[in-house]
Amino acid sequence: MSLIERDLREKIVLVGVTIPPATEDQTERHLDELALLVDTAGADEAARVLQRRDAPDPATYIGRGKAEELRQLSEAVDADTVVFDDELSPAQSRNLEKILGRTAIDRTAVILDIFAQNARSEEGKAQVELAQLRYRLPRLRGRGAALSQQAGRIGTRGPGETKLEEDRRRLLRRVSRLEAELRQLTETRRLQRKGRRRSRLFSVSLVGYTNAGKSTLLNRLTDAGVLVEDRLFATLDPRTRRLQLPGGEAVLVSDTVGFVRKLPHQLVESFRSTLEVVEESDLLVHLVDSASPEPEVEIEAVRAVLADIGAGGVPELMAFNKSDLTVEAARLAQRHPGGLVLSARTGEGVDGLLRAVGDRLRATLEVIELCVPYEHGEVLAAVHREGEVLVETHGDDAARLRVRVDRAGAARFAAFRVGAGNP
């Protein structure tokens, strides 16, 4: 980055508050991540402030005295904005801006801004805009008479609509339109998934903390051509590709948006339709950045979001990425039974991951015995097409097969199961 570009970037003061049982070390690490988020949003950290409190101040979150100190520091470093690691209430933001004389925002606003910059598809743009509007609606506020259509002077008093009310109504109309558009897009996506389910292919989703390497892994597996950058939330729109496993099975692999600590609930709600692909998956490959300073914390953050979207019960395969950068990958895998070690960048361990995915998916199948008369040749063809035939013997009138199939296949061939009226 050139000096001119660096000079044009906003200067930000970061603020973290340690509230028990959290520790100061945890707050510092959270601020390190917030600094990465701010950098991704296009700004630079000019200074940071840490405070320890028993509870947040209801009016300013950090207390008026600390807010005054923060104002002096912001002026000294010529900061444009102050960013708090925790979510501020509308009243706290308003009070802080009066004291600081500059914009005061929280982590949620930064993440929303990053999503707005990175959204590419029409659905992604609509989801991000909806999340932003839901965040801004309770924060709408007037600025004196400038936002009023009634000045309040003699002859003008009486029923009238303030500019604030007009803004609120306009935003609510936009929210309703976006929700309607997303419902239509959601229905289209569900029809696409329904078509994929009819193909009887397993569905595998790559999940993980942002910047864990999911897009790199998808490109490695399928030549998907997904954008890969070493920054947070580089890709938002999900990609689904067909993949052939070593055992011959074809599966659908989906890349998903990365998760992060304190992921704004507005985003979770707005992206719920996109994240349904995770909930409906047969297996989740949980990719972990082994080079992260807090991999275990990131694992728990991802699992919390998965539980929030209803995917907490989907089978999970842990894969510890970036083994080319750190020896921690092997140590982490030892602490998580069944965990795998790989490098999506170099390809090391990817073959083992594919074998493990195949084994885990096959373990979810049911082994049944069938007796299919020869006159039902179409059934025999369907069994070979949709299941994995383990044993096949031929008698005078029928073929007997031992086959591994999914639940739908077991139901479809139920009439030919041994013991269901068949010898």
C-alpha cells in the first residue's frame, strides 16, 4: 500500500472493556481481532484503550470520566472514529458521540460494513442491506429542528410528521421489500436444493472461523475458482460444487460464509436462508486455522453459531488446516478424536480428508438385504445406481443382494427386502 493510500484511510481508536469473568488477556486478544476487522474495513488502528469494570455504564458503557479521557486521546492521534469491541445501545452511542465529538460505533457496525463491501451476488447484497437496516432502525435519531417538517413556531403547531418518523417509515418499507425479495430467493434456493436431493447425492458443507481456509480447500478439491485472500470475510456467497470421492461416490460440497466471535445476530437472521445449506448437510467439515492464537476459542465460536442456526446436531469432521505453517495442527488433532491434519494450500493431508469424508458418509448408510425377481430389472438397475452393492448372488428366479443405501433408498426398496414377504 502506498503512503498516499495509507494517508487516506480512516484512523480508529479501539476500545475494549474487561468485565469479569473475562480476563485482560482475553480482551487484548479480542482487540487484536477487532484491529484485523478494522483493517479489512479499510481503516487503521491509531490507538487502543482498555478498561476494567464490574459492569457496563448504562449511559456511556465506559463511564463519563473514561469517555473524557478517550476524547483527549482521540484528538491527540487525530482519530476519525472510535470503535468499541462490544455492542453499544443506541443511547450509549448517542451519548458517547456528544462527549467524543466524533463517531462512536461498535464491532457489529464494522462487521456489517465489511459484509457490505464484499457482497457480490444480488442475494448477498440484499441480505447485507437487510442486516444493516435492522441494525440502524433503533438507532435512528433526529438532530433538532433540521429533521422536522414542523418548525414549532406560531401558526405551524399542530399535528405533523417529523422527518425522523418519515425516515423510520421509509426504512420499514425498504425492510419489507427486502424481506419479500429474500423470501422469493429463498424459495428458489430451496427448489435447487430439492433438485439436488432428488439426485441422491450426499451434501457436505465446509464450515469454520473466517480466514480458516475454506475457499482454498474448495478450490483444491474442485477447481471452483473461488476468490482466496488472506483477510477476513473475503467471500460471502456460498458455492456448491460436485466432488468425486476416492470410493467412487459423488457428493456436493458447499463453501459457507466464515463465522466470527460476536457475529451480529442481524447477520445470522438475514443470512439464515443461505445458511440452511449447512443445516441440511449430511456432514460438516469443520476447518480450523491451526496457526490461530486461539483455535479452541474459535472452534467454540463456530459451534455456537451452528447451534444458533439449527445445525448443532449435524455430524462434524474436524480438520486442522495450515499444517505447513505450524506444528500445532498435529497437537490439536490429538486433542480432538477423529481430527485430521492438512494443508489446503499445499494439498498435504487432503487425500486423507477425502477418505475420511467417504468413510463418515458411508457409516450413515443402512445395509439391507434384497431379493429382486428378474422380471423387475428396473429395480435391479436402480439398486446398482443408487446404492453400493456389497454382495450379489443369482438364483433361478431372483437376485439376492446385500446393499448399502440411504434412508430414502431403504424406503424405496422396502417391498423387496428379505423378510418383507420375500424368502
